[in-house]
Amino acid sequence: MDMGTLLTTQFPDIAPRADELRGVGLVVRMRNGGRLLLEEIGLEVAYTAATWPSDTTRGWAAMAVGAAPGLPLDRRLQLIQPFADDAHFAVREWAWLSLRPCIAENVPEAIEVLAGWTCETSPRLRRFASEVTRPRGVWSIHLPLLKRRPQLGMPILDPLRADPSRYVQDSVSNWLNDAAKSQPDWVLGVCRGWQAVHPLVETTRICRRGCRSIPADYRPSPRIFDC
């Protein structure tokens, strides 16, 4: 997609800046789109973008939330929520990528706020809480604190240990898989503890996928991961 052409079509008043959305990688173009909308329109895009038909322009608006200067983290999380719950999967991905640098700056506060999202009725929001705090993540900076001390993420992980949504389960298992690359013993301990108390199919699936990078001969009790 030529994002410069999309900008010209959707926002003709700022068409002269279209070249800023060309010639760079996808994530950079999306971040540039968010910065551009923030500079030209302002943070009000976070309130108006829900009605925009293009998932790419909604993604730019999500990126604007992360780019806005001076916002406290809890406010950013409030503004990003509609994008984290967007019907289009790409917008949901841009939402967590937008806030990832902000999360990295204050992991404990992020976990405290996002722990409340694990009770949301929308599986998209529950997934966001897990996905945005993954120790390693995808297409994003890592969170060194959670690579060293993944136990800090338990206020998010524990409520999701038997989530009925596979969309959420996949994120939780990927969170554990990230952590297992630096703290395999901790991940094994969490899975043993979960399955000792909640031996449910959902929990078993999360644990099996979460331990997929740990060699089988390293696991003290591999049978706990059987369905």
C-alpha cells in the first residue's frame, strides 16, 4: 500500500506531507503516520478515529496515542482501549506496538493498570494486557526487567491462566515462551503450580505452548503438559 496516497485521499489538507509515509519500513511508516496526525490534527484523533473506515488510518491514530508527549501512562492506556478492542486485527496490533515504548519506561505501573484489563469481557482487551507486556515481544523493543524478573507479570498472567479464548491463550503462552528463554525454571514452576490447582484443558494448552522452547529432557515432569 502507498500510505502517502492514502493520506492524500483521507486527509487532503495535509497531503503535502505524504512523502513522509514513503520509502521506509512498515512500522516506521505507521509511527510516522501517528506522529503526522498528532502534529497536524492533535490528540483528538484518538476520539474521532473510531468512525474512520480505513484500518490503516485507525492504526495511525493508535500510533498517535503512543507518540503524544507528556501523557501519563494510565491516560495513554485509557485512550488506546478502543484501538485495542478494534474489530480489525491489524489495528489491535498497532495499538500494543504504539504503547510498547511507554510500557518499557514504567513496567510496574503498566502491570498494575493492565491487571484490571484481565477482567474485561472483551477477549481483545484481555489479550492486550498480556501482549503489550511480553518480555520479548514481536517487532518491538524487549522489556529487560521482565526478562530478568518475569514474576512481576503474574498479576496479568494468573487471571488468564485458564482463559476460554484461544486468542488470549495464545498470547499468554507466548508470554511464557518469551520468559522461558531466560528463566525456564520459573516458567516450569508456574505451569506446575497452575496445573496442580487448575488442571483444565485451557491451562494445559497454555502451558504446553508456553514451554515449547524448553528442551523436553530439561523438564522435571513432562507429563504435566499432557492433555
